[in-house]
Amino acid sequence: KQEVTQIPAALSVPEGENLVLNCSFTDSAIYNLQWFRQDPGKGLTSLLLIQSSQREQTSGRLNASLDKSSGRSTLYIAASQPGDSATYLCAGGSYNQGGKLIFGQGTELSVKP
Amino acid sequence: EAQVTQNPRYLITVTGKKLTVTCSQNMNHEYMSWYRQDPGLGLRQIYYSMNVEVTDKGDVPEGYKVSRKEKRNFPLILESPSPNQTSLYFCASSSDRVNEQYFGPGTRLTVT
């Protein structure tokens, strides 16, 4: 059964820092890994999707990588800004899980001015 | 604008009073699903649909019903809501299960 874990649960950094959020999964039979952002009380905004055949995806200051063999994905945020403050969720879609996304608990990021 | 919409956004109701949360997408997506989000438990899938008239249970289907009569709509039905169904509900859609999923804004449901 697929389990997704995100470390750390919370992170506070000063503005301008580069940072890495971690996501690990137990079932390597994933077909994709998706990173989301969630602002308090709001919906989920898709940030990046990495298909199982890909190693990484980039969008602006964000870069996500996927290593199926080690069961890990990372989200790299360059030059962090206060507007990046939110909860970041990773979710894996597994062939063995009937098509649903299995979500991690999220990392709550706070970027201080 | 491509989007997933949900209604209502907020709902307070009483135990046992049937309710429906609507979900609609304008992207011609075949795959749609419902999730609930609870503190400490994260997001869990309730039901999903691969296409019109094709639905299946997710992780936490008890107490919920769904239907998919049209491609764009995927309503979530609570026939006899109970307080343990108080949660934040999200609808999502994608062109198929392996592609990017788009989420609606959420429906905050309180059952008293």
C-alpha cells in the first residue's frame, strides 16, 4: 500500500533563501508525482507534475525531481519570497492504488521578510 | 477559463438531512474524483469516476454516494449526514488518471 511522507512538517526561513522540501513514497510503481500548494482555507493549486518516465520538472523558481528507485521526490524553491508561504503537498499516483492520488501530510512553509 | 467549480462553498446542516455538493468542470476531463481533508489525516479519496456512468470507491466511501450522468458533472451525495462527515471536501478532475489533476476551491461542510 502506497504511503507518502513529507519532511519537515513545518519550515521557517528568511526571505531570499533557497530551500528543499522532501517527499518520500513506499510504492515505486507510481505513474506520477504531483506537487501542490495550499493556502489556509483554500483549495489546492497544482505546481508541478512529474511523470514516472521523467526525472524532473521546472516552473519558474520551482524545480521538482523524482527518483523512483529511492522512493523520493524533492521540491526546490529558489530565492524564496514571503508570498511563497503556504502548505506544500506532494501526492503520488500508483498503479497499485486504483488511480487515486495518495497525499502526504504536507510541509507548512513560512518565509519571513 | 479552465476550472473546477463546487457548490456550495460553505454548508452547515443537521444530522440526517440529505444534501448534495455539486462539482462541475469545463475541461472535458474524463477522470473526476472527490476527496475529503481532515486535520491529522490529510486528503483521502472518497469516490472516483473514470468516465460517464463509471464510478468506483476510494479509501473512505462509507456514507457517500456519487453519480456521473454527464461528463462535466460529478455530484457528491450525503443521504444521511453525520457529524463525522464534517470536513473540507474537494473535487478534482484530469484528462485521465495519470495526468495533472485540477482541484476545485473546496466545500467546507459542518454537520451538527
